[in-house]
Amino acid sequence: MKKILVFDDDQDILDILTYLLTEKGWDVRSQPNCNDVINTLSEYNPDLIIMDNWIPDSGGVIATRTIKAHDEFKHIPVIYFSANNDLERLAAEAGADTWLPKPFDLEDLEKLLSKY
């Protein structure tokens, strides 16, 4: 079973994504902050990451850069996820593999998941 790790500080979004992704056959873990992101990845070893932009404490850009700078985890695809109007630029700045705007369309999410 493929594993996905979702970082978002909105509990409703975490609950919705956990439900939707579990129904699609993913093993899902969620985090309401990006504190100690490397230890979190070490404990769970996900196949894919969904990263919110506005997440405590360091924020999605720094957390994604930390992941992509780490030799053991830089290969894990990161989908940058936000309602920010400048999402594409933020995703590029973070080093994310792709991005998905909030609110999201389930079909768009499924296309990204199947791509990675």
C-alpha cells in the first residue's frame, strides 16, 4: 500500500483528505505542523507528500526545502497545496514537484496522485 503524508494546519482539510485518500487505497498520515519534518519522514517513510503553504512553525516553503535538501528524502514527490494566489511561484521557490490550489477538485488531485 502506498503511503502519503499530508501537512496542513486545518483539521477539516486533514480529515477530508484522510477520508478521500484512504478510500482510494492510500495509507494516510497527517500532521498539523511541519515541526521536525525530517524525523516525521523517518518514522513514516511516505511515497508522496502534500504540503500546505501556511503551516506552523516554519511554513511550507522552508519545510519543503528541508525535505528536498535531505539525501534520504529528496526523491519523495511533494505536492504544494494552498489557497495562495501566487501558488505556482511559491511551489517553485520551495522546490516542490507540483502544486494544487485550494479549494481543490478531486479529479485534479487524483490525476496528480496517479502521476506520482
